[in-house]
Amino acid sequence: MKLITHARRLFARGGQAAVGVIEVSKAAGVTTGALYHHFANRHDLLRAVLEDVAASVGERALEAMKGCDDPWERLLLGITAVLDACLEPDVKLVYTEAASILGLEKWRALEESKTGVLLMEGLRAVAATGKLKPVSLPLLAAMVKGAVVEAAMSITRSKHPKKTRREAGELLSALLQGLRV
């Protein structure tokens, strides 16, 4: 939808403060009335932007994993794609502002529905090969997700995001290697 596309572009430039109803309407070439036809208020528009960004991160992870037959490598490729996405302005701002827009629990639920599901599927696939230590998969998924989210937050808040991204990837890989049989 054109409104979300333009709101996302504005969000990438300046966060939620840059996403005004008038600015989005003008950028999309529609009236504010047309915007309000689709969104009850600015908060609904912001929520749609967050959902769009979270969905695109999940899609990137899926695309990165496509064609890889090894479950372990596929899991790492998905995590790598999520961390790489954190270098992009819209994703960076989502990770820094989403909790204040939606509330922490709603943001966590949204993120879980987009990338958390992929993580759980990946861990199940690795466990099915017998190459994962016997652990509670739901607990492991929650802990790995926590590590990935903290890595993402560190990348998005860093003064040197590319360096932090590289270090985060190395640390996550080392942590996950400790789970292999």
C-alpha cells in the first residue's frame, strides 16, 4: 500500500516524529481523508509501518535460507539476515522505537510472529538431525531469540554499527556452536 510505503520512508528518515498524517498523505498523493479511510489514527499508521518492517525482516531471513539444505547452515543464514537488516535505517529505527509505539509486549508478539516462528522452525529442523544437544526447544528458542534481539539492539544503537554487526554475528555463532553435538 502506497501510504505504508511513504510512511516507512519517512520513518526511516526520522523515526515516529517524522511520520505526520499530512506529510504521509502528501507523499502518497492522497488526501488526509483517504489516509483516515485506511487508518483510524496516526498510531494505527505507525503500527502498520512496524508490521511492514518486521515482515520484511522475516522475508529477508526466508530468502537467505532458501536453497540451503543443511538445517544448521539454514538457521545461521536466517539469523545473519536478521542482523544484516539492522544496518538499514528503517529497521534500525523500528528496533529503537517500536516498544514506545506499541508497548513492549505487543512489539515482542509482533516480532515473534515474523522472525520468532522461523527461529523455532530452524531449531526443530536442527534437532531432527540429532546434531543439537537435548534441550527444551521452546526455552532454547526464547533464549536464542533474546540473544538475537539484544544483538539487534546493540547494532541499531551503536556508533559503529558495522563493527558491532560483525562482532554480534561472531558471538552468536560461538554461542550456538556450544549447542551442537
